[in-house]
Amino acid sequence: MIDFLLALICLLIMVLVFVHRWYLLEKGSLFGKMVLRASRILPSRLSKEDHEVTAKEMIPDPSTVDPKLKLKGENFYKKAEVELKRNNWNEAERYMIKAIAMDPSHIEAHAKLGTLYLNQEQYPKAELIFRKLVLVDDAEPVYFSNLGLALFQQEKYTEAKEYYEKAIELDPSRPGRFYSLARVNHLLDEMETAFRNIEKALEMDPDNLDYGLTLANWQLEKGMYTEVKALLENITKHWPDNEEAKELVKMLEEQTK
């Protein structure tokens, strides 16, 4: 009789635990806490040079997600967008994570969370998200470009180059992508390609001071005195008060004495 009562009590406890966990799941708090806890360990998980997205981590097909959970995910996503507009990044991150917990197939939530991590300089987290996104949509240049940036900031230059090149292949209309690729080429000592890409960026956006100053620095490094003199004359004509340009002019004068 005592054994029967003990078994019955254990069964009741298990039922209560199950009901409690179900309630937390319905409120969205359990998944939210699980994902938040996972997000805190992402940097250590990504401490290796490369990270391959596993099948478990991949973004699922939307048709596999329960419609009720998708609706809850969309509601969290809308709240996240409101917080983004208010520049409340921590709150936006919290709601975006909840949106993904409810609906792991929510592409926009993944993309905006990845961009948020880039803005917060949480580059390993951004890398993981954009690695997932390029697998889901290999025709979206922004995903490749953002993955390139996340890798660049972690000094994974060879990989960053690959993704920047893919972004340009998909959409060569943005000069910033050529500039970013040029910086990677420069760090990899691929100077011929670096010059070609930064000159392309400057050709597309001739009024960009950063592009011009970067090119001038590289030309000065390589002893291209005729080219850098002409470039600096143009820069100082349009930006006479720029201190970096003035310093480069002094360096050129010293090196050509």
C-alpha cells in the first residue's frame, strides 16, 4: 500500500512539472530563457578559426513551424522593431530572440538580430547568424557582405575575402563592397587587386574622402609618388582643412626630397 502511494505521489509530481513547463512555453518565457542562455555562450563556441553550421542550427522551413508559434513569433518581432526604432538595443535583442525561439524560420528576425550584433560589435554572434542566412538564401548580397564584415572584424581575412567577392558578384552596384574587399586584399598583401578594387570604389563614389585617403596611404607605402601627388592635390583642393591629408602631403615631401 505504501509503495502504491509513493508511486502515485511521484506520478503527480511529474504531471505538475510537465504542466508548469507547458505553461512557461505558452508564455514564451521558457524558450526565451533557453535562447538567451545559449546566446551568452556563443562567443566561446565560436572560438575556433571556423564554424560550420550544423543541421540542428540551420533555419528550418517555415512550413514545419506551428502556425500558433509563428503568430507569437511575429508579435515578438514587431515589438523588437519598435525597440529598434527607439534605439533600445537590449530590449530589441531580447524580443528578437523570443521571436526566433517561437518561430526559428523567421528570416527577418535572424537578419535584424545579426545586424544588431554587428552594431554592438558582437562579431562571433553575427557570424553564426549570417552563416545560417547565406545557406537559406544564397542570392541575397547583404547576407554575404555582412558575413564578410563579421569575419573581417575577427581577422579571418581569407574567409572575409570570399564572402565580399560573392556579395559583389551578386550586386556590384555598391562602392562600399569594393572598398571592403580592397581592405582585405591589402591585409593579405594582394596589392594589385587591392588597388584595382579601391580605385573601382573611388570611381563609383569620387567624393568619398575615406576612399581617397586610403588610396593615398597605399600609394605612398608603395612609392607611387606621381600618383599620390596628383591624388593629394585633388583631396586638399576639396578638403583643405583635412589633417590626415596635410600629414600625407608632408610625408610625401619628406620622401621625395
